[in-house]
Amino acid sequence: MRRIISILMENEAGALSRIVGLFSQRGYNIDSLTVAPTDDESLSRLTLTTEGDEGTIEQITKQLNKLVEVVKLVDLTEGAHLERELMLIKLKAVGAQRAELKRTTDIFRGQIVDVTSTLYTIQLAGTSDKLDAFVEAVNGVPIVEVVRSGVSGLGRGDKVLSL
Amino acid sequence: MELLSGADILIRSLADEGVDVIFGYPGGAALHIYDALYRQKAVEHILVRHEQAATHMADGYARVTGRVGTVLVTSGPGATNTITGIATAYMDSIPMVVISGQVQSHLIGGDAFQETDMVGVSRPIVKHSFLVKKAEDIALTIKKAFYIARTGRPGPVVVDVPKDITNPANLFEYRYPSSVKMRSYTPVLRGHAGQIKKATEEILNAKRPIIYAGGGVVQGNASELLRDLVHSLGCPVTSTLMGLGCIDSADKQYLGMLGMHGTYEANNAMHNADLILAVGARFDDRVTNDPEKFCPGARIIHIDIDPASISKTVRADIPIVGPVEQVLTDMIEAVKQLNIVPDKTAQDAWWKTIEEWREIDCLAIKPTESPLMRPQQVVEMLSKVTNGDAIVTSDVGQHQMFAALYYKYNRPRQWINSGGLGTMGFGLPAAMGAKMAFPDANVVCVTGEGSIQMNIQELSTCKQYNLPIKIININNQALGMVKQWQDLHYEKRHSHSYMDSLPDFIKLAEAYGHVGIRVDRYEDLEAAMIECFSMKDKLVFMDIYVDPNEHVYPMQVAGGTIKDMVLSKAEGS
Ligand SMILES: Cc1ncc(C[n+]2csc(CCOP(=O)(O)OP(=O)(O)O)c2C)c(N)n1
Ligand SMILES: [Mg+2]
């Protein structure tokens, strides 16, 4: 099962390598990873997605919690949550395809953020599924380049991950 | 406030932390620190002959005392030489702080002379590590390092110190913090009261209960409490390799060690139990055999300080996360409070079955055709001559299992071995660390001719610091444990498990300034051992030649249940 684990950690050199190292050391997968400082300068927020059965996820969260630099963590997939991923995708856009691409982008509430005579660069935010669906929808249009941010997210409503 | 250099701050911090001895080896990046050591008396430094041995000495010191073992080395090769020792301590949850010199801050990352990314190299085998950035941080970092190493589930901590911040030319205010708090590190202090009550009820209502005690009982200083609980419940108890001594081996309720080379009665009692109380043990693969087939009829209660140890390999029905000492205290209280009378008939029947298993007498030394001395006899004799009272360290191999099975341990912290990592070369330096801590105790290293050669250079350190330990080299002229597996699983193809051209260990011991005694016949063993232990102020190296074809039994059959085991060579082949 796919899980989104969000971690509040000390904003210190080496903290990230410890977390990433834990995954490779213990044979767990990281499918995506994003990390950035928070409003509190001393803390970073890291969000990763991983796959595993219940036992594996339990071990992953327990082992992560043991890392000295991990302050708190939450498995967002355990409850209602928001998740967002950003994608920039550069597509070959010539002739009739230009109008078609524009329409599809509108439907997905994306934006064309850069244009050349033969290319569109489209920006899209949403769940990973939505981004996948967009790539599916433009099937046939040659993709020149894709960059995705990895998932970040937080719990819905009152649920917060903070000190 | 006092003004001190970074190097002096480091050593003063150690002294203020209560460190009385540090095991180490100097080099370029650590020279300022070594100069600071020279200027003081509070911290004694033991100069080893190889940095790996320094870590095992600190480890041995930590295991016998329960205090944090401390190591000081230089950067690069000095630091990398500690890796095996750090990994050994990590696997057995031993509190240790390793301070490594590092190249100057501005050179880091530039492949400078003797530069190694110590924090990176050690990362998977430490509880935590620090690269100190400025001299002002040294005192607090040392405080944190010892706090982390010692609390919760103990483990090794690395502190990497760049040379420039120890520069004697720069002075800083020194104040050693009296306590430390870290928002991201908060070890559990109490087990859940509701869980403890529920667990106690289940234990009291069980028909075939057993207590499975591990190294956490020793580490958590809970052996007395465990004994109290065992006696108040009247149930059987078994111990892991790491837990030996937490129960007196003479205790009637004690079934001996369990697991791969465990006793018939211990493994059978586990398999047939309806309730297992695991205390500070981690269901290691050397205990469970195939975890899928592990103790099918048992409810499992698991007490551990580390939540990640619970339900890792075997699912616990009642998990209790907390310090063993506190949880057992509350459990003993709960036994008194709860008005539950255990089912006497069931308990009697349970003990009757156990006694039948016991009667098999799986550790009896079975006669063979060979006239040669048996390794088991050596350990039995050692136990007799030392009254079962020595501190025994071991290396890794057949001799380790014989030392575990045939010595009669009576107290915690008496049996010291590398259980988790299985590090050959551990025994001698660990014995030295133990002897440093308890100069008046008999300290014995039971080893093999393979293992002893992995840190034999420390005989020189023993001479320098006058450490009169006793070395019992069970010489089977082979990497016996490897050979045993080759006998059993590789049709006796002894690929590189023979030791050709063994040194003359007697001359070797003498060359280092010690005494050597060789024994070939069992008839001579007792007198020779008595002589060995009569030389109180001498290191004696006993080179004891034994049957090279002996196997360790009992032995589990791989892939089976915990109780699927072979009891003798005849049965095994
Ligand atoms: C550093 C290290 N290398 C290799 C091994 C694998 N190993 C386990 S037991 C053993 C043989 C040990 O021989 P010896 O010390 O003579 O003990 P014996 O089994 O003969 O009693 C070996 C090679 C190990 N445990 N540690
Ligand atoms: Mg041998």
C-alpha cells in the first residue's frame, strides 16, 4: 500500500542523510521525497512516499522515530489529508496539437508557463494521480522533458504536525 | 569563568562526565587532544596496539560496569579501524562514545591527508553521531553524546572533532552542562500501566507459561527483579546468549539457554508454551529458527525499551514499551495485587513434562572413540577451578558456544560476548576492558586459535598496563564452527577452515613477557588450570589442544521450529 509519511526534523546537516540512509540500509523503498525548511528555522519538513504492507510501514515509522534528529512524524495516509505534487512538463506542440494541448491543460487547471514555436511547457499541481492522468491524457504528444516535485502534504482539518 | 582551549575543554568535559579511563591511539588530527591528556590526571588513557581493540576494550569495560565505554582515535585510518568495534557495540546495544580526530574544518571534503568522512562511514552502525563545528559546542556535544549512548536502548555514539577547533592557541569559556534536554530525543520512562496489568493477568492465568529473558535484562539492571518475578510465579525461565547470568544457572526454574545451540528443555518448553513473556529479548533469528513456525500455540507478551524491537520478526500480542526495571517492578506488584490463583494442576503437569525433557540431559558429554580432550571438558573444568565466579569473555566460534553452555554463570555482567555481530577478535580486548574495571576479579578469555590471532597484538598492551588476565585457548587447529557447517552442509569439504602453520603460542606469550602453558591431555588439565589461576599477577596463556572433530550440540535444524534439533553427532550425520 502507498503511504505518505511526513516528518518534522531538526534542520541540521546530516539529518537528511540519516533518513535516506535508513531506507537503503533496511531495504525500504522511497518513491518520492521532498524537503524544505519550515516557518521555524530550526525545523525542516520532509515528506516521502513509500510502499509496503502494514508490518513494513510499522517498522519504517518506528525506525524513523528512533533517529535522534526526527522530532515528530505522521503517516498522512492513516487519515483524511491533502496531498499536492507539482509537475513541469515540456511537450512538443505543433499545428493542431497546440490548441488541443491548451484545452487539455485548461481541463486539468494547469498553466502554460513557457512557449516556443514548437514547444509548450505546462505547469500542473495536484495529487500524483492527477498528474499521472494528465500525462495519460496527452498521450500521443511527444514528451520532451518532465520534472515532478514529489509529494508534500498535511492532515485535513484540525490535525497538525507541529511541536 | 575558566578559559580553556578546545582540546582542554574536550578532556575536561570527559572528566566532568565521570570518565575515568579512555582507550585510544594517537595520530595527527588528535595531537592537540593528546597534548591536553598529558596535562591532566583525571582521565587515564590506555594506549592500545590497534584501534579496533580500543573499541572492544571500551565495550568490555561498559558491559561489566554498565557505564559508558570511551574511545579516542585519530582521523582516517584511526577512525576506520574502530568500525568493527562500533558495529559490535551497536548490535549488542552497548553504551560507548568514540571520539575521532578529523582534519581541519576548511580541509573537510577536499581529500586531505588522513581524511575520512567518519560520520558518513559510521552512520548505519551508530545510535547517533556528531561532527563538532566549533569549540564552543564541544562541552554540550560531549554531554549529549554520553546522554544518548547511555539512555533508552543504549548504543555507540561517534563524536568527530576537526583539528582546528582543538587548537591550543584559541581559548574559550568552559562550563560543563549539568543536564541536557533534547526535544527530538525522549526515551520512554514508563511502560503502560494498563498493558502491564493485562499482561500480568494473562501470565497468572496461563497453563504453560515461560519467561524468555534477553540481554535487555542485563543491560537494564533488572536481573534481581527478574529473579523475584520468576520465583513468585514459579514458572520456567530460559535465557538468550546475551542474557546468560540474569538467572543463576543453578536455579531450579532455569532451563538453560535457548535457540540455535540451546538446550532441549528450553527449546521444547518454548515450543509448547501457551504463554511467552519475552523480557528484553528481540526474537533474533538465532533464537526463533523459522519465525513462521515459531511457538504456534503461544500468546506473546513482549517487554522492550525499543518499540522497533517489538513485532519486528514475531508479532507480540501484548507489547509493553518501557525500561525493563520499571516494568518488572510494576509486574511484581501486580502479581501481589491481582487476586488470581494460578492453576496448580496445570502448572504441575507443565513442570512434569519439562522434567521429562530435562532428563534427556542434552549437555552430557557423550563418549567418543577419540582419546583426545574435549572442548566441553575444558570449559567444565574452568567453571570448577574458578568456582563459576570468574568474568568470562569469549571470541566467536565453537568455543563460544561451549563457554556459553558449560560455564555455570551465577550473576549478570559475568558473561561477555559479541552475540549480535559475532566478532572474532573481541575476546581478548574485552577481557582487558573488564580487568581494567575489576582489577581484583578473575577475568578469563575463552578463545580459539583462529579468533585469538585477530587481536593478539594486545598482549603487548597487557604487558604495559599489567593486566593479568587468563587466556584459555581451546585449540582445535581449525576454524571449528566453519568446519562444523561444512561437515553438515557441504559434504565435509573443508574449504579454508583449517589453520595451517599455527604459531607456538607458548613462545608467543613469552615473547610478550607473559606465561604460556600447553596442555594436551585431559589428565593434566586440572593441575595446569590450578597453576594458571595461582599466578595472580601474571597473564597466563593456556594453549589447550582438543579434539579437532568435535561439533557443538544441541543444534537446531535450519528452517524448522525452535524445537527441531539434533542432539549429537551420531544423530546429525
Ligand atoms: C571477524 C570474523 N570473521 C569471520 C567470522 C566467521 N567465523 C565464525 S566462527 C569462525 C571460526 C572461529 O575459529 P576459532 O576462533 O578457532 O574458534 P572455533 O570455532 O574453532 O572454536 C569464523 C571464521 C567471524 N565470526 N568474525
Ligand atoms: Mg579453532
